[in-house]
Amino acid sequence: MDSGMISKIQKSKRYAEEPERIEIKQFDALFHGEHAEHHVTYEEGTWTCDCDFFQHRDVCSHTMTFERLMEPMLSHHREEQVAE
């Protein structure tokens, strides 16, 4: 492996430890739940999920899971940091 590639691998490892460098504005995912698969999306601070619970409450275990995993990288998190 050449030194350029080694340098890029090292940099990617450092970046992975600094999630605040990343700002997710939108994504589209398939969540493999216990009973079914669910379509979850995020766009500019707004979550959606096709599960029945979300349709009644505007939140569900699927969207909450993504929030926990991605909190430092979500665009609304950035806006809150700037406001502080």
C-alpha cells in the first residue's frame, strides 16, 4: 500500500471519531424491525416513518433509534449549537 493511501486511511479514522464534522441534511433508510421493515426518512430536521405508531404520534422507535445514532450529525443539532 502506498503512503498516500495510508495517510487517507489514517485521516478517515480521525474523521470518524469527530462526528461533529458531518452534517446530515437528508437521508432515506430501510429499518429492519422485529415484525416488519419500515421506511424512515429525514430531511432538514423532519422525520417520517411509515409505521402505524408514527402516523399517530409523529415519533416512533425507528425514528428515535436514528436520532440516537446520528444526533451529532443532524442539521438541527448544528442550528442549536450556533444559537448557543
